[in-house]
Amino acid sequence: MHMLWNTQIIDTCIIFPQWHIHSNMSFLFSILVIVCLCVLYEYLRVVQQALDLRIATSLAAARGKGRTRGLGSGRSASDPETEETGLLTRKKEGTVCAPIPIVSRVLRAAVYGASVFLSFFLMLIFMTYNAYLIAAVVVGAAFGHFIFGDLMNVDAVLAGAGAAGKTMACH
């Protein structure tokens, strides 16, 4: 395995010894698999956002019916105990926090875990330093973003919060 920029096709090993390129056809197949993995990663990002929206909508509806209560105590904002409580409960001023049901938490954690795993897996592919594999990751990410990035929250973008969920970090 090369640890420098390379364009080797035959005899390239991708992450596992079993994922070893022996022909041009297997290399092309590997490129397609990598592109599909990148598209899957972008899909998981959309699933995460949709899941959070569904859970938040459900919690807001439950709060409206009086079944869920916020974490606020009704004290003034200058009360030091309220400030400490806010730090300990991750409650920001003016926000209402609601406990997430366990099934939703498990589902969110599973989707998040899959997303983190896939992001690191793609990072390892990128770290082969193979120009073709790197191009496959970039093309796959761009293609996935094109497919699943068809909606934009205009108000959030104009308010400067639009890029909060889109970073170049691994997860």
C-alpha cells in the first residue's frame, strides 16, 4: 500500500486485505461502490435531519397538549442557581427542552452511529492517497449532495445558520 499520492490501479488494497484490486474491472467496480457509499452518507445526513424534525414536531405537539414540560423553573435570568442549572442541563436562555422518548433516542443514536462509521470508513479510503479513489469520494459526495440537497431553509441561511449542519468535519 502506498502512503504517498499515487495513481496505481492494479494491486491496490482498499482498507481490507480482501478488498484487493486485481483487474481494471474490479477497480471500476470499487470506484462505483465508493461513490455509492458517499451517496449513502449524504442520505444518512438527510435521514438524521428528517428524524430530528419528526421528533421535534412530536415533542412540540405533546408540549402543546400539556403532556411534556420544559426544564425551566420560572426563576429570573439573573439568579445564579438558574444559570448553573442551565449549564448542567444544557438549557440555553429562551429555549425549552423536553426529554426524548427512549425509542427515538435509540433510533437517533443508531442513525448517528452509522453516519459516524461511514464517515470514518470514507476517510480511510481517502487516506489510501490514490487519486482515483479520492476522486470517487469527492464525486460521490457531490452526487449525493446533488440528489439529497434539493431543499434549503432560506430563512436559516439568510440568518447565518444555514451552514451549521454542513461542515467538512468527519461527522
